Amino acid sequence: MCRHLVVYILLVLASLYRSTHSAGTTPGIKEVFIGRCWQYQSISEHNKLPELKVNINCTKLWLAFYDSFAFKDPCTVGVDDYKTFFDILYTSRKIKNALFWSGLHDLVTDFTFINDDYIVLEDTLTGYLLNNLNWCGGTDADGLNSTSCSKMCNVMTPAWTLASSEFAKQATGVSKVLLNATRANNKDAYADGSFFRTVEMPELQVDKLVVYLASSIGKEVRERCADSISMENIRADAEAKNIQVECIDQPSLVLNVYCLKYPKAKECVNKDNFRSDSNADKEEARLWKTVCLILVAVVAVLIVYITISLVHRAVCYKPGDYKYSHSWSFSKKPMLQDDEVENNNDIERVV
């Protein structure tokens, strides 16, 4: 009995430790960081975009990042510690088709892979460098903690806060945001404490914000554009900044991505679900329909014309009346009999 109690207590303590700690610093983080930096500048398609193109010394950037947290107590690391790192990354260039998101990491990855004209934070050099990395300072010889990083004092949060803030400041024109309308535990799509609501929205200076209210396949839809507390809050925050807001329930762009991944889902069986939601999509569909109708009409006219020409030729020109030349034109010279041809040849030879 006592032994079982000890085992139970150890399991509880282990569970408690896992809930307050994550894995340690990513192994080989220096090499991964510098490698990503060079890869982004040398190979990545994103670095070819004018608004994302950079030319940075990768070793200098790594040292600035490393100095932000190495040998430091995680609970003492804040936004100011990353200032030098972000000063090197700073750019004043604007992003016209920025896409923000909250609660939909996997969907955003798939969505932007297919719709590559959208730009998310992870497409910038900052996001590209830090995405899926783990880091924290410690007492090891290299100043890193390779065993575990505290969740209570997460040194990564200040870095992502600054990255999100700078990305929002770069956005201009019309931006989009993907929000999860099927969040668990009754959590709102425009959730309190989310990066989009607390960090990015306050920094937005765009003309219009289009909200894609996405519904995960197979889950109950908790919020819609028409009756959503999230949309009320977004409109209130946006209007205070003179930003227009448009909301679209489960846009076709999102549903198509889901259905490519889950083609047998009930939401995907009915092909009518693959519809065009935005006015731009509808206008484009009408334009292509008009073009197709014009092409069909032109082809029909050509077929009628050719048919009439063939019928006219068959009726008006009887076989034997005219000689058909190799140049596909009718010769008006009457055909001669064989004896006439011979006489003409004799005359030509005499001459």
C-alpha cells in the first residue's frame, strides 16, 4: 500500500513538472540558426519578395540573439533584452497582403503553402529563424539550458511578442486574419490573451481587415459572423482605429484546403461547398464565364461559315466544269480535249 502511494506521488510530481517545463534548448541551435539565416537569404523564395528581402550578417545576428538570454535567469529576460537583435532585423518596408492568425497553426501552414500570395509572420526572416525552436539560458558552459526550459518564465514569449508587434506595424492596405470558430473549452475566436488581440491588433494601421472565421472539419461551429461575440469585439477594436471590417464564414479558400486533406469529410462530399465567397472571387468567376461564352460563340460562327462555304462549293461547282489547281483555287480556263492538247503542243514546238 505504501509503495503504491509513493509511486502515485512521484507520478503526480512528474506530471506537475511537465506542466511547468518544456524541453530544453534545441540541440545545435547555433548551427540551426545560422544555417536558416543563410538559407533564407540564398535559397528561400520569400527573400525574393521586395517587402521581405534582407541582407544580414548571420553570425552577427546570432550573437545578438544569443546575448539576449544566454547565462540569464529566464525570469529576468524581457522585451528589452531582445532589443539589439530586433534592431538588426528592423525594416521600414510595408507588407500589402499580410495574414494574421490565432488558434489555427496547422491550417495556416497548409493554407499559405497553397495560397502563397499571403504573407505570415513565419515567412519573414524573424519567423523563419525562430519557428519551432526552443531556447532558454542556464548554467551550462555554453550559457544554455539543454535539459528543460521553464514555462512559467518563458524567455521565448518576449521574442515572439516583439516579432508579432513589428509584423503588425509593417502591414498596410488590406490584411486578413484567420480565426478559429471551433475552439475548445468555450474559448472565443478572438481570444483574450492571444497574440493577435493583445499584440498585433493594437499595432495595426491598415485600411481594411478581412476576418476568415474558419471552422475545423468535424467540430461544432461555435461562432459565426452574424452572431459572434468575437466579431463584436473585433469591430469595436478596429473601428477605434478607423479600420473597416469584413467577415466571411468558412471561406472557400479555407474549405478547399481542408477538403484536400480530408476529402471524405461530410463538409467536403457536397461539391457545392466549393463556392466563391468574396466579391472578388464572384467577379472573377463572372469574367471567365463571359470569356467562355464569347469563345463558344466565335467557334459556332466559324463552324457555320465553313459549313455554308462547303455546301455552296458543292452546289455551284459541278465536277468536270473547272480544273482544280494545286493552289486550292479554281481555274477559269476550260479543260481541253486530248486531241486539242496534242495540237497545241505541236504549235508550241513549231514556234
